[in-house]
Amino acid sequence: MEKFLDDLSIKILRELYRNAKITYNELSRIVGASTTVCYRRVKELEKQGIIKSYTIEVNEKKLGYFIKTLIEVKTKTGVTIELVKSLGRHPNVSRIYGITGDRDAIIEAYFRNVEELDRFLKRIREICSDIVETETHIVLNEHKNMRGWF
């Protein structure tokens, strides 16, 4: 890590990781630095590209998507632009990870029910003819490290 990432910067990152909507006043109280110092640090973290964006975390179950899957994919030619484009446009697909190992990618996707998942799995080779094999994992539970993984 760069010299800039001292303990204060890490504390600020962890608090923003927990709640990106935190005010600078509240952030300064929690990390023990002035509001001005916190503001400058956050701006520097943004400038350095360490903070890439501020986003929301959606509760997929409240939207009716009760099944989260991780689908391992083996392809003929690896992760291609066509695979990313064709699968990335599918409304159930959240992310596509190119990976090392026996498989080429992992698709993170959400479904309302098992029937919707089944239709997707049956169509996946139509969507992308490069796919040779899939293995689907249904996520039973998920645990986020609220302290931040860094």
C-alpha cells in the first residue's frame, strides 16, 4: 500500500465500506479526526482511484429474486467478448468473473424461482454457443465482512 494509506485512511475506508452515505461530521466523530481532514482524505482516496464509486446494495429478496446462483462455466475458447456481451445483457445476470482453474468463468445470477433458473440453464447454450459445460451452485447464505476485507 502507498504511504498515504495510514491507519486513519484505513479507518475512513472501513466506515465508508459500512455506510457510503455517512456524513463527514459523523465520519470524523467515529475515526477521531476533524471533518476537514476526513473530507481531504476521502477526496485523495477518490483521486488515487482507491475509492472507485459509491453504490447501493440491493436486497434481491425484496425485489422477488429469492435464488442467488453462482454458475461455473467451461467454454471452448475461454472468456470472450461475445460471452461477456451476450450473457452480460441477460437481466438475471449480475456479474461475470473470468477465473483460473478448470472452469473459465463464474456467473452470478438471481432468479425468482427454480423454474426461472431452469429456463435460464436450458437457454444458456443458445445465448452463448461457446459454452460447453456448466455447474450451478445455489447460495444458501452469505456473510459480508463488515470490517472490510482490506
